[in-house]
Amino acid sequence: MSTIRLDPTTVTVELTTWEHVFTLRGDVTVPRGDIASAEVATDALAAARGLRAPGLGAPGIRKVGTWRTRGSRTLVSVRRNQPAVHVRLRPSSDWDALLVGADDAAAIVALLTEDGPAAGADEEVHFPVPGAGELSGSLRMPAEPGDRTLPAALLIAGSGPVDRDGNAKRAPIGIQLALADVLARTGVASLRFDRRGISDGTDWRESTFGDNTRDAAAALDALAADPRIDASRLVVIGHSEGALHALRLAVGQAGTNPAAVVLLSGTARRGDDVLLWQAEQIGPSLPAPVRGLLRVLHTDVTARTRTTHEKIRRTTTRVARVGGARMNTGWFREFLDYDPRVDLPALVLPTLAVTGGKDVQAPPEDLDVIAELAPGPVDIRRPATLTHLLRHDPAALPSVRDYKRQLRQPVDPDVLQDIAAWVGSTLAE
């Protein structure tokens, strides 16, 4: 039978070898923050409702697999005469419910419902940004803040039309929401915010790279101004493009000065070189027929990337069509020329830099450049199978084609715990 493993931030249903065969899937892990309710199902077989697809059903004896009803799906692994843990999940989760048999179901439900340190609740906030009205975000305060002012983190997402939780259309990455959860459980408040064009009625393509830094600085100022926050204990945590803005804030280019910085999947080379490196990573991971077609057509992906960069540099507006596609050319022109190595020698703050060995968007070897150039204390971590999405990928050849599968899993709980532990110790009074 399957087993339920509880971690501080996640719940994992570990399936047996035969259950993997019957369900046609691997183990399932969900963030504890996704749990809406948990209860004991005394008649577990009756609680599994709908049609199995795929799965195995032995009437009155055993049910294992995915049970579907209109608009919902439940992971099921139950048997006769055994109670089950019935977990209902929030709409943001990949699953609607988990129904898993366990002899100690009541004890597991008690642990899930008491939930240890609570993750707190979000407060909707709005803050002004230079020349662009205001942006919206969520301030997550720990459930029991006490009477003292709290350390806090500004969470900055990656590039494109990304919301405060780190999600883009059809890409529920969720890194910032996962960070807010784990930080609140360790007594650290956090602010995450929507990028321009998400909730302010504007076009996200109009924003430049510099605009994004200034917006992050305005968010940090707003966080520091909250009377419940200790402005001397602020950390900026940026992922992907957000790591570059975190670096710029850390070296005092704009806004309130933080006390520490976390760079997740950050880079340490000029923007155009980053995009060329990405193009080189994509080529080998393309399907064999596509690689063959490119050879027949004499198409050099790297050369095509260089040509696109030249076309972008010739544009003069914030938005323009390049190769038939409407692009945020103002952002690209600034990003192509931005070199973090200019700012890194001024990075004296305590720094945690994390890039996975399977990252195909940020060169893992750039961690060594960050450690070499930054004069302050730098802690670099390079989990061997971690990807740009902060999930693990066991495949020998990492690929963006695997992102859809990776996003069915939560942000890696070990990485989240490592970040929270580092932040907690760095910002300790």
C-alpha cells in the first residue's frame, strides 16, 4: 500500500511499484499550503467517486488510480476495511483531492489540521511606482507575529507577464507563493507583487528592464515603510530576471538598502551572451526529426539568435515587431547590454546564490563568477538535478520541453527549506 510522508512544507503520497503500474504515474507531492481540509474517511471505498482513468478497481476490495468526476480529479489508493486520509486541495493545486488508505489515518489528519506553524494570511497591498500609477501585491504576515517588528523579504519573479505568485498563462510556476508560505512558517513576512500588465490595465510589453528594477525598488520601499516590519532586516529574493533586479537593489542602485540578497537561477554574464548560451542548450534537446530538419535547412540556431539581437538593437520603440512577432523591444535592448559583472564587485551584503545543475536558462557555472567577483560573504549552492523552475529533473539531457511535466510537481521543498533557514539565520537579531 501507498504511504503518506509529511514534511514541513509538503505532503507526499509514495506509491508502491505495482501502484505506479496501475496509476501510470509517479509519487505525488503537494504543498501543505494547498490543503483546504483533511478528514478521516471510514468507508474509503465509497468515498472514491467517479470514473477511474487510469486505475484499477476490484469491486468491494481495492481502488487505486485517478478517479474523475466532472471538473475534478482525485488520487486514490484505498482498500477494504482500512480508513483513509481524505485531503481536499485548493483550486490552485494540480489535484482536487487525495484519498489514501492509512491505518493511522486519524493521527495523520491531526497532524495536517494542526499544521504546526501556520503560514499566515495575505493582505492586499498597493504601492506607487515611478510614472506608472501603482502596482498590486500580497503582503504575507506570519500567523502569530507577536509584538515585535518582523524581518521581511521582497520576492521578485522572473521575466514576462508573471503575476505575484510567479505564475504565467499556462505556466503555474508558483515560486513566489511557495516562498511566501515557507518564510511565513519561519516567522518572516514577505511581499510579492504583480508585474506591470498583470493587474494594472497596461501592456506588459511596454516595460523596460530599468522599469522593472525601479518597480522592485518601489515595492521594497513600501515593505520597509510598514510599521510592522523591521526595515533593518530586509532580504531581497529574486528568481531568473528577478535575480538581476535583486542584485541591483543589493548594490544600492535604487530604493531602500536591504540587509541580504538571494539570487535564484541568476546569471553573471551580459544579457546577449545569456540568450546565446540558452540557444546552445536548446539545440541538443530538440527532437531528432527537428534537429535533422534544421541540418537539411542549414539553420544555425545560434546564428539566428544573433541576427534577432541585431534586429532588436535597431528598433527605437518599447514595442515593435521583429520577425513578425510583437516584442518588448525596449526591455530587450536594455537586457542585452546589461552585465551583472559590473555590479558584482559592489556586492558586499550576505548573499545566497542557487542555480541547479540542470538549469538550461541560467548557466550553473555563473555561480563561480558570482562567488569570485562579490567581495561580501557568498554562499553558492548547485543542486545537481535542479532545473530553472526549482524542480528536479532526473533526465540525462535537460530540456525546456520537460517543463510541463515538472510543473505538475511542487517547488522543491528542500530548496525552499534551505532558503528559509538561510534567511532566518542571516536576519536573526
